[in-house]
Amino acid sequence: MIITTRLIVLLVLGALPFALSGGKPLGIVLGCAYLIFIWIIAAVDYRRTPKALAVEVERICDEKLSLGAENAISIRLRNRTRSELDLKLRDEPPYLFSIEGNVAQVKLKPRAQKEIAYHVKPHARGDFDFGDIYLRINGPLGLVVRQYRIPASQAIKVYPNLLDIRKYDLLLRRGRTIELANRRTRIYGRGTEFESLREYVPDDEFRQVDWKASARRGKLISRQYQVERSQNIMILLDAGRTMSVRVEDMTKLDFSINAALMLAYVAASGDDKVGLLTFSDKVDGFLPPNKGRSQALAIMQALYNVPLTTMESDYAGAFLYLARRWRKRSLIVVFTDLLDPESSRQIITHLRSLAANHLCMCVAISDTNILEAARRTPESAADVYEKAAAVEVLHERKQAIAQLERSGVVVVDSEPGTLSPAVINHYLQIKSKVQL
């Protein structure tokens, strides 16, 4: 039992007869009678307070939550009694989650049902457990509170961001619904696969004009292309020491895993073959490129199991392993970290040699703390040194990026919050312009 502020105030008022009596027996008797009366009323209030069985409690959430995303959790309450209930609930999500709204004050009308929603944001992949749900039910007179612990432990798994994939899938289905009459989804534009001939329009590029067809028909005719399908995409994920650095509320590795999964899903949806190689000081996993949603699911499972490590990455070993296991020309997307030309020398050297046979894209995450330090206006001598160091770090990073770009490598340097869209946009641009 928990006593409320109202009961405490009433008990404090019971001291007045003692103080005003001046030690006379009548005042003492009145004070004792008052206190006994208040405690009797509190006992009655306690007995009339509903027990745990008066409320049906159920937590509703997916068994697979998304890393770094706002996941909705619902608590469904149902009043089994014929009286209104005034209660407070608190859920127990895993401690590594950011939580918003897991404590709520609720009034439930007789036989009524209500759903309380809140959000959790996981900051790490893996297996986690929700705890029990705690209820505090106020007595009818508001003098006491009964507290109950409702068994509600639940095991959940945190996967790379599945919510973004669901949103993309929904948009994809809507697009296909619009084009359902065509029976086949075609993506026209600056692709490389010839689709058909049509009459020239002013917005067409000059190189699209088919001069032989134009001569035969006596008017300008343009070639129409669609985006090339069934290309090979190979994702290389660096899980070494530098990727364990935390940026904002997650590690660079986890941000990269979210973007890699989104890329795999978009590529699989576009009928491309997509594969995965994860490495740190050794190759941890390899999935050769393949088509279909089943391949995207296999990649999701593989990314779920990628561990954090403090070991230095062995780029030479990873690239040699790839060369032995996969020789077809592909788009190689490497998720790694770039610091400066010297510390990034291995990745620059091996990507340069890889670019001779493949189209390479290097994806790196900017450190928002360093970016903010470089942009901040100094207010003290310490701030000046901090800004100078941040500017120097960014300058060296730009030098490493410039070396890669001179070697023909496409570099995506993005802040964590925009990493997935940036990777997908670059992939779609490459796919529309280049035939592997």
C-alpha cells in the first residue's frame, strides 16, 4: 500500500488538537479519535481499491524491432469492473532503448477499453527483453494506492531498420498498382538498355536521336531506354575498430548496416543480383550475389549477426577473398571509415586496384561532433584549439576522398541521418547511367 499526499495532509491536521489542547485530556482524546477515524477511512479505501484482476493488461509490439528507428509499442487496458478506475502504468522496455511515453496516467470507465501508445528507439542490434508492467490503482477516496506487478516479460530481437524497408515496399506496391495495366514495370530515362523508338521531343538529349530511323521516316526519332536490370551488386561491410565509434546515438557500423540492408532490398526489388561480404581482421561472412527477396532476407539475417570488434580491418585479405570468390564485373559498395590519406592508405590502395575491373563506391559516415566543432564560433581559447583540430581533421578526410575520386571511385560522404537516402540515390544514378 502507498499512502497519498491527501492522506498525509489529513494526518498532519490531526496534530492540531494536540497543539491547541495545551496538554488537556480532552484535546488529547479528540486528537486520538480523529487519527483513529482517518486510519479507519484509509483502511476502508484500501479494501475498496480494485485488485490487479480488475484490469486486463496486454503489451502489443512486433517481435522484430528496427535499429535506430522509432518503434511503436502499445499497452491495451480493459476495465473489468462496474466502476471507473484511476490508475497509473509504467512499462519496462530494455535499458539500452531511448524511451518516450512509457509512463501514463489513465482513467478507465466501467467495462471500457483503452490503448496507450509510446515509442522506443533501440541503439544496438541483438536479443533484448521487455520487463513486467507496473500498475498503481488509486482508491475511491484518493487516500491510498495499490501497486501491482503484472507479469509481461517478452523477448524481442532488434534487426537493422525494417521500418524503412516496409515504407519503401509500400511505395513500390503503390507504384505498381498505378501501372498495373502495363503488366510489366518499366523504368524509363537515362538507362542503358534499349527499349523502343519514339518521336523526338524538345527535352530529349541530342545523343538519343536515332539518325537512321529519322532518315527513314523523314522526322526526328529518339531512342528510349530503360534502366538496366539483372546487374551485380556486391556489398562489402567493414566491421573493424574504426566502425565501432559512436556517432550521435549509434555506432558507425550500425548506421552502415541500416544503409546496407536498404541498398540490398532496393537492389533485389530492381531485379539485380546482390551479395554481401563482411570483414574485420578476417572475413566474417560471404553471400554470393543472387536475385530475389529471399536473398534480401538472407542478407538481413547476416547483417543482424555482424559483431562489433576492436580489431584492425584487413582490407588486403577481404579484397583478395572477394577476388577469389567473385570475378564478374559488379558494382562494389564498400561501407568503411575514412580518416586521412595515411591511415586510409590501405583502403585507398585496394579500392584503386579494384576499380580497374569493377565500378566501386565507397560509403563513409561523417562524424557530426567534428562537423559541429568545425562550424561552431569559438568563445574561448579552448574552443579555438578545438575548432582548429576539427578543421584539420575534415581537411585530411577531404584529401583521402579526393584520392579515391581521382582513382575513379564514387564516394558517398554523408551524415548519419541521411546515409541511407544518399546511398540509394547514388546507386540509382549509377544504375541509370552505367552498364556493368
